[in-house]
Amino acid sequence: MTLRAKLTGTGMCVPDNVVTNHDLAKLMDTSDEWIRQRSGIVERRHVVPPQRPSELAEVAAQRALESAGIDAGDLDLIILATLSAEADFPGTSFFLQDRLGLSETPCFDLRAQCSGFVYSLSVANAFVKSGQYRRVLVVGCEVHSTGLDFSDDGRDVTVLFGDGAGAVIVEANDDPDDAGEILEVRIHAEGSFADKLWVEAPGSGLHPRMTQEILDEKRHYPRMQGRFVFKHATRRMPEVLLQTLSAASLKLEDVDHFLFHQANLRINEYVATQLEIPPEKCPSNIERYGNCSAASIPMLLDENVREGRIEPGDLVAMASFGAGFSWTSAVLRWS
Ligand code: ACO
């Protein structure tokens, strides 16, 4: 019998602290109108000291475990996708493992930026299908706000990002009558564009990793060539979505819900228009949370499952584009 993997639980967590566009306009030369018009974002959440990423990840994970009806002790593996790790090392997944009260469950961080969640899903899917593990916790978790430039210099990037965590449980599905399954996943990368969207420092490629000069030059803040990113995202997301659906012998019309990475509402509207996908099939929450990178797709999934929009039997397609460059798609049957 071929082993299949399916999603059995979802959860999310965002900090209570709401930061509106108007709040940002008090700190830097920007406006609610500019941010809304360019990105669709109205507000985002930021942690307040001493909140840490693993706290958000823990709450999201506990909610996912609860909805799957299992305990942390039932997990065989934890994968945590992030571009904003809690420490240089070890990975955030280790702090999460401890918070979940586990002592020996294997865990690791996966670094594929905004594509990190679907990359992690592909790894979890492969582990389950190989028979090595039966229950995998996959978390996307970001705390961007502690690493953003809140002066005018950083306004192009800072207004886009928010903090949050989303989690899913991936489990083996042995029941032939249960249609729930991760049907296909595709992951891609193009490293020649790594410096089009990146945080250079501190990094071990620098000698030393951090200096006053680096700080003065603000090389520890994200840098992005926005229009270049936009151009590639709107090409790669439709491409990989069609590739993944074709691999699953499915058509765009078969899909009930398209969960796009929430980087920018304009990117997603452009993709949907290109593919003639009706807007009602493309839910979004970027208005409320901004771009939460690896957390954005599992957060969107959790909201749509809990609000009853995603129902058993529905076909869900995900697609992302992010730094690296990296881009992905997954298609799954919810049950
Ligand atoms: N408020 C006001 N003005 C601003 C702001 C701001 N926050 N940021 C930039 N501007 C100014 C610029 O300085 C520029 O001014 P100038 O014309 O005087 O030089 C003007 O607005 C236009 O700037 P552009 O960068 O050309 O604006 P654009 O229309 O391209 O929109 C945006 C910028 C929203 C960033 C867009 O390029 C975009 O969405 N790109 C993709 C971004 C993205 O998805 N990033 C996340 C990827 S996911 C990941 O992996 C992290």
C-alpha cells in the first residue's frame, strides 16, 4: 500500500500589539494611502518585549495539536520554517521543542524565507510517505519587527512585514476511505538573485560578522529591489501552480481555495487575474497581518479552516514566492 500524508490540524498565533499604517506614518515618511494602495496592508502585529518567536510558535503548535486531537508527545518530528530565528544558533525549533515539554523529539529549522512553509511541507510529506515518521509538526514562525529599520531609510520594506506563527500537523493516512492527502508539492530556487532581497549581516561571510561600519551602513536591515521581486513573483507563482496541478492531473477549475503567500495583495491579484481565478477563491489576511513570510500560508489556512470556509473534500492549492529567490506550490485534499 502506498503511504499517504494528510493535514490533520491547524493553528496560528499573532501578538496582541496592533501596529497600523498610521502608527508607522508617525515614525517614518509614509502614509496609510501609500501602503494600502501598493500592498493592501492596513495593519500588522508586532511583538512587545520580552515576547520571543518560540512563544508564538508554541501557541500555534498547541492549537494545531488540539485540532488534530493529539498531544505533543505523539509527535515524531518538528520542522520550523523561519527567516527570523530566535538566536544565531540553535534554531527556533529547539526552543519550541523545549516549550512543548519534549526532550528527545527531533527538530530542525528550515531556511527558505517566504517559501519556507511549503518547503517544510514537502519535507514532512516525504518523511511520512517514506514510512520513517507518522506525525510531523510543521510551523512557520516569524518575528520581523525586531529587525526592521523604522527610519525613512527602511520604509520600503518595514511597512510590509508583520509578526506571527502558523502550524499544521502532517500525519500518515492509512484509511482508504479518507480522501485527505497532500497530492503534489513542487519547490524551486534561483540563488543568483539572493542579494535582490536579503539581510547581509551578521553573517559568517563577513570578517568579522558585525562591525560599527556595518551598523552605520545599515547592512543588518533587509534590503529589497521591490519592482524586481514583484516581476519575478508574478511570473513564478502562476508557473509553479500550473506545474503542480498538472502533476496531480488537476485543472485550475478543480481548485476550491487558492492560498497564496501574503507578500503583497497586488501580487496575488495580478496572479489571480492572469490565471482567471475568481477573487472569492483567493482569501487573504494581509490586510490585518502584513507579510509574515513563512507563517503567512499556515495562518491563512488556519483562519479559513476555523471559519468553515475550507470544508472536508475541498481541494486547496498553495503557492509562494520569496527571497532566495524561492518559489513553491502544493495541492492537497482537505478531509
Ligand atoms: N511610503 C511612501 N513612499 C515610499 C515607501 C513608503 N513606505 N516606500 C517607498 N516609497 C517611495 C519610493 O522611495 C519611491 O519614491 P521615488 O519615486 O521618489 O523614488 C516611490 O515610493 C515608488 O517606489 P517603488 O519601489 O518604485 O514602488 P513600487 O510601486 O514598486 O511599490 C513595493 C513598492 C510595494 C515594495 C512593490 O515593489 C512590491 O510589492 N514588491 C514586491 C515586494 C514583496 O513582495 N516583498 C516580499 C517578498 S517575500 C520575502 O521573501 C521576504
